[in-house]
Amino acid sequence: MSISQQAFLRDAMRRLNLTRDLFAARIGVKRRALDTWLLPEGSQEFRSMPEVVERFVGEIVQNRDLLEKYTQSAQSGPLRDRIASNGKHQLLSVDQFTRESAEDLFRVADMMQPIARRRKVSRVLEGAVLGNLFFEASTRTRVSFGSAFCRLGGAVCDTTGFTFSSMAKGESIYDTSRVMSGYVDALVVRHPEKGSVAEFAAATNIPVVNAGDGPGEHPSQALLDLYTILTEFSRLGKLLDGAHVAMVGDLKYGRTVHSLIKLLSLYKGIKFSLVAPRGLEMPQYIIEQAARNGNVIEQKSSLAEGLHGADVIYATRVQKERFVGEDAESVYTPDFQVGKAIIDAYCSPDTIVMHPLPRDSREGANDLSTDLNDDSRLAIFRQTDNGIPIRMAIFAVLLGVEDLVQHSMRDVTWKHPSHVGPDDSSFHGLD
């Protein structure tokens, strides 16, 4: 196979829209055998699937009527052209994606996993330079984008905050973008004002990625969130169509939920429970966009109502820094803090708990509780780890090198741990 066994099987399950149990039954193997085939090749329990299984799975995928839409999308041109914004290879909004193109990107991310997990290296972006322009404070997103670009062989130039930018001297967004475009081959931009990244993109023809524009959108975060949900559901034997997703916290200013709910609405029959303090509800225009494909949106006033039976809980920090007239003290209460007690009371053992981070772990902050840190349902670190392969996939697609990655890989020469965190769950980063 030209792709890894893990990516091949995950791709087949996605295309056939089957859980692991149903997929195993369809191809006539035991679930345990399938699980060993789906492990990364460096895992101790990894097993190669028999050649007859590979041929059989390939025949099923090729003959499946449901795959017509996938073959049509593949024939319509490169992925970078299908997700282009105004004819440019830039990523500004999740509105650029269909369900098919998002899942095509996830297949590229699957291919990136050996590199993201420090088992392989690739130099397909050797010589390319990324401009990481963050005019708003960031740690994870800025480093994640830089790490993803470096793992493909590129180099990164960083700048953080207005203080160290010529924009503090009155330079326009247009001038800044045009000047930087002469220095670098791609731009990642975060800016506190909604719509500002689109202004950067309008002034250049090089790839521009929106890393967050105020309360607007955060498309790469939403993509890694959706990728995480699909990966976790695959592990648990669930389908995203028909799932129950609860979003909790600041849904008015939380740009991550704005992008994520629009991506999730590409799936069918999803029940959204939106739980927010008064005055911080999800904007109506986003609710209207999400209410498609038979999706149901319910706005709840308490965690007990919203979390009951949820498959996914997506908690968000209250964005006090973006408040315009709201009283921070009146909405920042324990009533909206997601913790172990309420999850145990209203959710199942296979509920997934997510958060875009950072979470405020200080006493009295009432953000996602730290008493879930040792709970395997907490997926926040698996979620952040997924940011690397997703952002690698974004760069590879926008710069047109995704087809070169597989053949460019070679083994790493340094020693690396099997688990990044000492207390990670047994399936963390391995499945």
C-alpha cells in the first residue's frame, strides 16, 4: 500500500460510514484483530493484516454506492482548489469545507501521524519559511503552527503582540501583509478584530491561515476538534451522525464553538445542547446555519439539562477580555463549571470531554474542573496533540505537497517516549 495500514483502514471505515464493530463484522474478522491492525506501525501490539483482507476491503470500498460522492469530489481537482477562498489557497473560514473535503483533509492528517508522533521525519517543505504573526496572546496555537511547519522541514519567523509590530507605528494591515509576503512563503495570522485576517489575505496571494480573528472564527481549531471527535468515536465504536453534542460556556465570544458547530452541522441528525450564561448565548446567525441536515438545536439554562446523555461535551472559557458591557462577575459562576460530579451523574462512561484551552485552573475560576485530570473521558490533551497532524495537513495541502509526504518519510534518529505525558491513558496517542 502507498499509505499506512492504519490510514487505509480508517479511510475505509469513514467512507463506508461503519463503526469498528460493524466494519469487523462486514469483513468477517474479530474486533480484537481489527484493533491490532489499526495501531500505528511502531506500536508493540501492531499486526499486519493479511493480504486477502487488504484486497477484500479494497473491493468493498470500490463497489460501495455511497462512495460515489467521494470519487466525484476526488475527480473535481486537488483538495487545495476545492477549499480555496475567492480563488486563493488560503484558510479563512470553515465555510470553505464540505463534509467530503473536511474528511479528505483528515486522510492527509492520518498520513501525517507518524511524523507528528516523532517516528518519522519529512523535508517536503525544506526551504519554505512561515510567518507566524500573532497580534494577540497565544501559546499553544502559535507553537503548534510553528511545530507543524518545522516537522515538514520548513523554517518559522515569529512575532507576537502589537508592541513589537510596525502596526504600533500606524502601518496598515494591507502594508504589513504585502511586506511580509515578500519575506515568507505562508502566513499564519491571529488578530483581536473580527474580519482582520481576511484583510491580510486580501493583500497577498501567498497562503494565509486564520489562527483566530477576535470573536469571529478559528478554523484550524475546529478542524482538529472534529478530527478528535471522529478519532475518539472510532475508538469507541460510535458514529457522528445522530450524536448528542453539548457546548457549554461563553458561546457568544468563543470563536472555537462558532467554527466547530458549523463543521459539525455538515453531519446528519446531530442534537446540539447549547448551555450558556444569560447574555453569552450562541449568535442567532450561527444557530440558523447549523440547523441543517436534520440537526436539532436546543438552548438550555442548566448543565443538568444540557449534559444529560451527551456523547461530547465541549466546554469553553468565558472570554472576559472580549466583553462589551457584560458583567463578568454575574456570569462567571459555578453553575456552568463542568466537573466530575455532574458528568458522573448525567453522562455515560464513554462521554468525551473537550476544551479548546487555555482553561483557567485558578481557584474560583469556574472553568473546566481539574478534578477530571485523571479521568480517561477527558480528551483535552489528545485534542491538542491532534493539532500537529491537522496543521501539517493544512500546510501540505495549501502548498501542494501532500502527495509527496508518504514517499519522503524516513525514520527518526533520536529516542522518543511512547507517551508524551506520564499519566496519559493507555490509548492516548496510540490509537
